[in-house]
Amino acid sequence: MKACFLLFLAACLTLTCCTGQVDQNLKSVEIKEYNGTKLGSMTDFVENSINGPQSVNISTYRLSVDGLVANPQHYTYSEVLGHRSFLKVTTLDCVEGWSVKVLWHGVLVSDLVDEAKPSPGANTVIFHAYDGYTTSLPLQYVRDKKILLAYKINNVTLPPANGYPFQLVAEDKWGYKWIRWVDEIRVSNDSSYKGYWESRGYSNDGDNSRPMFG
């Protein structure tokens, strides 16, 4: 795969643009270090999903991008992977007290949203998962932070327990914003929308520099 290093985030975040497709005949090996940064392992994540790891049939899977948009999209897995992709090292901080820093490989949520042509009043992105889980983030945050929808972790295709086919990389947010098994991205003007844990008392902002309860 030909890589072109186009963009870097400050501090511990690295964002790298990549083009082309991975040769599926080559065995992926989990890496332990990237650009001098020591990485945690994909096995360091604690299983705490609402219904356990999901098994998604990728042949029938579709990622919908809909809501307040002029051009709704329904992507196959390979169509999502056909978008420009990026690498980013960032840390998931769970409200349970554990953290894991890994290398994420994915596409920009904003690229998918822009293809769907959001309406002028849109200000929120609501994410739905295969298991019924939901959460939301401000559209401006998604754009400014160049938020990824990841399909690889430490150079390995996401295992089911880590969210295959897609996990949101909601950097600087508590782990409950890092939704796994994403199957719908809904553009909305409901900035007060509360997802699964937010409706149970967790902060809707989810900023990991602030208290988890809001």
C-alpha cells in the first residue's frame, strides 16, 4: 500500500493519509510501536458492550449515512474502504478506569457526511450500532478533529470484539462515545440528542477532561 504522509496532529496524535487497497493475501500482524510511540494491544480492551461482541455478516452489511442530507448513502464495506484513509495514534479512556493507546486506521467521518450533502441546519451526528447502541457528537467536532471511522487497529483488521467492521475513534472523549459495530451515521439538528449511556446520566459532551456524569 502506498502511503503519503499528509497531515499531523499535535502532541500524541499522528494522522497520515493513505491510498490504495491492502492486499488481502498478506497476513496482518499487530504492531507494537509506531513512529517511536509504544502502543498498547487490541487485547487490552475490556469487553463491556451492552450485548456482547457482535457478528456482522459483511456480505449483507451496509453503512447508511442519512438524516438531514440531500443525498443519502448506503455503502458496502468495500465501498467505505475505497475512500481515502488515514492513520492516527490516540488513546481510548474508559470511565471504568482503564486506557489503551493504539494505532487506528480508517476513513474520515466528515468525508462520508459530505458525500451525503448535509442540510444547512445540521449540527449533530448520531451514530447507531448493530447491537442497538447509539451516541452522538457535534458535527463541528467531527470536522475539526478529523474523526475517524476505523477499520483497523495496530495494522490488523478490527476483530469482532473491537467493533468489526467499524469503530468510531472519538478522541478526547470518554470511551462510551467510541461506538463499535457502526451501521448508521445519521445527520441531525438535534444537538440535545442523548444516546444509550447519555440517557442514563452520563455527560452528553463526553469530554474526557471533565466529569463523566453530566
